[in-house]
Amino acid sequence: MSISWVICWMNWKAAASSSEARRTRGYIPPVNEEERHFVRRIVDMAWAAEGGGVRCTRFLSDREQALAAAALARTHTSYFFWGGYDGAERRLLCIGVQKARDTAGIQCVQITPYPADAALEHRDYLGALLGLGIERACIGDIVPVDSGVCAFLVPVAASLALEALHEVGRFSVHTALCSAPDGAAAQPQRQMRTASVASLRLDAVLAAMLQVSRTQAVQCVRSGAVSVNHVPMQSAHAEVFENDIFSVRGHGKYKLCEVGGKSRKGRTIVSYFQY
């Protein structure tokens, strides 16, 4: 066996391993009637836009964006997603226009707490906005700035926040319209964590993220508390992929950022963060 053949085989093996580790989840078709209804609504909006005019949704989750993009790929309608800044996670869909960001009508409201170093988190600001009666679909990203946060809202929600939002948690707040921070500034700082898992099964990765036993992770899935990419999970044995987003009732939301190599014990190294 020649040395050159061995080197070629090793390079092929390394490439195959890298390809396997970097596999990402493909498109998941609608899984329930609610999602099928959403897709039909997007197609109807596309047909209406072909008759003239622009149609915009409210803020969509990443799952809804994937469903909408797949539905619109079968049409010849122009569209774009926009969340108020480059890199936004929650975005509006505008159909019937190529890319005119002003069309989306997103407004940015800065919420400044007193004192400025008040211990408030994303869920506190979101809860305060929801407490005003604002629907979740009217609220985009909420990103930290030097003093408080900037909340991206549809106009009617922005008006209500400016008029009625006076407290977040037990702290007084001041609200004002502001310019959207640039994309880099708007990206929240994430604390990246690593773990080694026995496999890329849901229960194994979930146990690592929640720092619980696999038995507890299985129970969490069976209780209906776990969604991946906004799709409720029924099987703890389901395979997970790089860039999957996990929502766990009572624990929060996590993103599986990277599937790396193997440890000395043959376990897979993964990187993730909690939102």
C-alpha cells in the first residue's frame, strides 16, 4: 500500500467526517393544520400582490419564515424579509416588492429603565409589552443598547408602548422613538457553551443544554414541553442538527451552533448558547 494512497484515503475520511458533522436540517413541511393554514394565507397574499400593491405580514418566527419562503419559491412573486436591522431574527414578510425596507413600517422604541443598571432581562421587557395587550406577532427583536433596550415594533404597537409603557418589572421606564442600531450593535452578546454528547439524539443534546440527566430530558420531551425550530417534538430519539433552535417550556430557548469533532472517548463536541 503506497503512502500516497494512504494520504488520499485519510483526506477522504476527514472530509467525510467533516461533512457528516456539518449536516444541517432540511426543510420541514407543515406539520399541523395551523401551519398549513399559514402557508395557504401566504400563497393568497402572493396572488393578491400580483394584482398590484404590497402585502406585509406581522413579525414571523424563523419557522414561519422558512414555511413562507418555501411557499413563495413556487410563485414568481417578489418578496423580502426585514426585521428593522441586518441580522434580525424575527422579521416581517413583504410580498410584491423587491426590497424597499421603508415599506415594512417597522418602528424602533428605546426603553430606558431607572436606574440605568436595573437588573432586567429580555423576558422582562417582552412581558411588559405583552402586558399592554400587544400581540406577540407585533413585537420583533428586543436588543440591548447602552441604556436599556431597543424594541422593534409595528406602528400600532409602537404607539401603545410610547403612550402606556411606564414600568418594566418593578422599575420605572422612559420610552422614546429612536433610530435602529446598526446590525453589529444590535447583535446581542451570547455566552457560548460547549458540551460532549454521546450522540446527536434529542435527549442527549437536550440533557447537555439543560444540565439534567437523559432520563429527565426524555420526560421533558414526553410532557410536550420541547419544540425544535418551533415544531413540537414527540420523540426523544429524534436526530438534531447544527443551527437547530430548541424551545423548552420552563427553561428557555437554546441554539445548537456547531457540531464539532470527537473527544478522546468518542463523544461528539457541540457548541450552543441560551437566548
